[in-house]
Amino acid sequence: MRFNFKNILTGFLVLIVFVSLVRFWPFGGEVIYGPGVFVPDEPIQHNISNAPMFMHNDYFITPLATFEANARVLSRRNYSWGRESDLSPIDFALGWGRMSDEAVYSQINIRQNHRFYYWRVREFPIPRREIETSSANMHMVPANRQIERAMQRVRRGDLIHFKGHLIRAESADGWRWVSSLTRTDTGNGACEIVFVEEFSIVSPDEI
């Protein structure tokens, strides 16, 4: 039997692409609950100081605040490149208040790219400032593989609950990544970096 090296190589590349899609592509359609505010409250945050540093994935992690949230998933994006992906393989664009209402966010064009969350509208369904303060892009840092697997099952429209800390991450070579500590900022540096210690997809009755 003669082996065709080109066919073997092609098959190997196809296998790599398939495995990557299984690992990084969010399967399933959008979750629809109908119109209505499903997450009435904003995230709960308590800033802390002098919290002990710990190691995670060879990075020094300093907790800056405790953080707990119910939220509607407006968009999600997986990442496998860049220093940030060593810690955070997934970003969620999240909404609460009227930004958890399908009747509102369905009128907003939402996308994520390069670890940012972008939106645009033809006409504002709610005031601009309310969109800015009732939604955020969050870099999710799973504390373990079980939490990461749960995150990978999330679809647009899901309701999620999570607890953990907003953090500062640093490496021995001087690289650092620092979370925002407010929901009212926008632009570069406005994203939350959340070290997630508890995570679940929930139903409307659980919020």
C-alpha cells in the first residue's frame, strides 16, 4: 500500500480545524424568552484593599473587588491568541436592566472583536447613556476547567449568574492587565476582568 503524504497532511489539517471549532465555536442558536426585563439589578461590587496575591496560570493575581452578577448574554467571543487568552479564553458582552430585554437589545447591532464590545443603532431604543451603563464587556477568567466548560456552553440570550473577584493580573516580565472598577466608564480600559469562582446558566425563575 502506498501512502499519499499530501492526502495525509490534508486530513490532519482538517482534523485540527474540526477540533478547534468544537473547542472554540459556540454551538446552538440564540436563547429567546420574549420581551421583558429579566435582570432588574446591576452587578454587586465591593472594592477591597490589601487582598493577598495568588498565582494562576503562572500569573500573579491580585483581587481588587468582590463581584457578583446576574446578566443577560448579549454576545460572546472566544479567544486563543494574545497574552490575555492565557487567563481569559472568553469574553461576554453582558446586559442588565433594560439591556436584558430582547425588545431593546434586538434593535442594537452588537459585536465583539479584539477584546472590545462594539454597538451601534439606527435609532436609540433607550438613551445612549443607559446602554453604556447597563451593559459591559467582561473578560472571564475561569478559576478551573469545570467553570470554563460551563462558560463554553453559553449562548447569546442566556441568563447567567457568577461570583468572583475583579482583578489585576501581572507577570514576572512586567506585563499587567487591570480591571475596570466602575460600570460607568467607556472605551479602552473600561472592561471588567473577572476571576470567576462560581458560574451557572440560570432560568428566569432563578433570578
